[in-house]
Amino acid sequence: MHDPVPRLPSLLEAVLSVGTDLELRATLQHIVDAAAELTEARYATLDMTDPGRDGLRRIRTAQRPESPEPPARPEPLESPEPPESPESPESPESPESPESPELIVPIHVDDEVFGDLRLAGKRAGPFTDEDEQLVRVLATQAGIAIGNARLYETARQRERWIEGAAAVTTALLSGESAADALMTVAERARRLAEASAGVILQPTEDGGMEIVTASTLDDPGDIVGTVIEPGSPVLEQLLGGEPVFIDDSATDPRMTTHVRHRFGPNMMLPLQAGGRLLGTLALPRRRGGRPYTAVERLLATQFASQAALALVHAEAQHSRERLAVYEDRDRIARDLHDLVVQRLFATGMMLESTQRRSTGTGDTDKDVHAMLGRAVDELQSTVQEVRTAIFALQQPPADAPTTFRGKVLREAAGAAAVLGFQPSTRFTGPVENRLAEPVAGRLLTALRRALAATSRRAGVSRVEITVDVTAPLPDGRPGVRLTVFDDGGAGTTVTWRSPL
């Protein structure tokens, strides 16, 4: 065995490098890269023992020491399709190749095995005892760094979910309609959980559950209205207010809907407050997506409880507002009644006076007819006012309409829950007058996708959203242009156009 002292500076540098980043994925990447550089290994991977806890399965080296040009940085997340992954055993460059002896060192976090650090392809021959000692020292420090990164990641997640729950409560208590309130909950939850869809189900009269609201990156039209029929194995838990966690919606026998095949991991959380079940919040991820961690499940469950409480308070506030409207209508009706009675009384007096004048003073027929005509016109006007007032009072109180500007601002507010800051929004031209369905719906879908992509990019500190209905298309036709800019990396601009 060689004296490890000459390599001590490299070891110290590697130990320091693994603790330079608090983000878990970046910390793991530092560990793998440092181990490869320390041992002069061509390949290094870190395989997690419990992928479900942190949502990761394998991290590999970002570059190979002998490559003349560093290749593109691989995705540190697991590949849902192993045959297409460069880590596949069939690949001739894989560390698992029989021609390439491995050095395997476990990494412990507290008293648990976090994963195995695997190194292969040493340039100067087989791995030595010195290599193993160095890697074990690195693994010890890595366990501490991983524990710190986990704590930091958990704190960040809690902060995002708490901010999201507060934003939902504020939005619901601001006077949204029932449908908009449910959509607000679904959208915020989908963004926070990084899910493929945010779905709300409510009980049906025949004992099933129906999807009444869906927030997706694509058109949710084929999801809304889907019914879980009575007798489904999952219904007993959902109607009983129990959370249901599913590893794969497409294969789980409890799932019976026709849309289950497109989703993978799923959380179905009760929206329950004061012993009353309002519905279920479902957050499915795409097929093959990473499973939900224990922390994500806990935070989402707490979010659902907070959202349910906010929904109940919003409903109570809406009921109080409706009651105030009804009371105001009663007052208006009383005032209108007094006014109508006075006008009818005055009209009656006019007719009586006309009758007396026509018989006692010898007024001409022309004057008589004129006065009678005015009386008749006044009566017709009064009747019309009464009919209009009665019709208006018979209608239910109308909820405040949701404008296009409001919908864009709601999307921006939803992205703020994930980004940690509020995107700036600007409108150019009369968007409410010139932008109508279905163009407005397609624009909102494009905005939703752009903001979702922005939230996944690192280093984003500023987002600008611009909707311009004065920008003509290249062929000269009037059109609308959506621009979403973020300053992540070198800056990213997404532009979407459509004719009006």
C-alpha cells in the first residue's frame, strides 16, 4: 500500500467540495465527481438504497476524465426507461461491465445506508487499498453533507408549501366563485407537487365520485367529468376521508377510470374540515415519474387540510355576502313599492282631474285626449319598470366575472408559489375586447406551459409576462403575442402567437 500523504491535498479538496452546495442533487453530483477525480476512475455512480425518500435513484459523473471534450452534463434524475439510459448494463462503457473491476463503498447518513458509491475504469490499473481508504474518508464526509442537504431541502419544501397554502387562503377569501376556488386549489397544488395534473373530485348522488375540476398543462377537457363508479375499491377510502397513496395509477387495481393509464405516482388527499368532506384532491404525476417522498406526502396532506378549511371559510363568507344581497334587495323592493304606489296614485289623481275638467269646464276634446295619453304613457312606463324590477329580483346574485386579465394574473400568482417571487405582468392593447375564446384559452395553456418550464430552470430570479394584442402577425393579420422571459442561465424567452 502506498503512502496516502501525497494525495492528502486532493482528499482535503474533495472533502471540502462535497459540502459547498446545500441543494441535495448538486451535493450528490459533487460527491460522485470528487470520488472519480480522487481515484482517477473513468466512471462513478451513486445508487440510492431508498429512491422513494428523496426522489432519486442514481447520480453519475458529469464528465469523464479522459474525454478530449467534456460531454453534455447528464440528467442526475433517474431515467424511467432503462434501455435508453447510458447506464444500462448493455452499454460497453457501463461501470457494470465485467471487464471493468469496481470499487464499491457504502455511504451512511445517520444510521442508515443512503446508497453505494461505485467506481470503475481506473486509468492506472486496478483500485488499491489506498483508493478505498480515500473513498471511505470521502464517504464519511459525504454522509454529513447529505444529511445537511436533506435538512435544507426539507426546509425549502416546507416553506414553498406554507407559502402556497397562504396564497390559496388569500385567493379564496378574496371573493372567488365556487368553481374558481376549486381551480385555485387544484392549480396551486399541482405546481407545488410538480404533478402532471391537479384534480378535484366530489361525491355524486349515487355514491361515486366525479372529477369536477382539473388543472393540467394540456387541455383538461377529457378529464373533467370522469366518474369513479360506486363499488370501486378506492371509493371506500376516499368517501371515508382517508388519504390514498398510489405508486402507479396505470397498474394499481384500485384505479378504474379511463384516464388512469396516462398517470403514474399519485396522491389522493381528502378535502375535509369540521367533519365535512368537501371532496378529494388528486395529484398524479406522469407515467414513469419519480415517486412522491414521505416529506412530500406529509406536506401535501397538510396543504389539503388547510385548503379545505379555506374553502369552508370562503363558502361561509360567500353565504354572508349573498345574505347581504338579499337584504339589500328587500330594501330596494320596499323602496320600489313606495315609488310605484306614489306614481300610480298620482296617475289616478290625474285621470280624476281630467274627468272633472272634461265635464265641468268645457275643455276641448284635443286637450282631454292629450292628458289621457300622458296618463296612459305614465301607466305603461310604470308597468314596465315594475316588470323589470320583479325580473331582476327573481334572479340569483351573480358572481363577479373572471376576466382574461384576472386569469393571466392568477397563472402568474400560481407560478410565484413555486418560484418564490411574483412575475411581472404587462398588457398592451384592449385585451378584454379583442381577445375572445378559443384564442384566450390557447394563450392561457401556452402561458401555463412556459411558466412550468421556467420553474424547472435553475437560477431564475426574474420573470416577465407580456400579452400584446396590437402586434400583427408576419403576414399582416391582426394577432396576439405572448412573451415569457426569465433570466435563468443566459436568459430564456418563449414567444407564442395566434391570429385574433
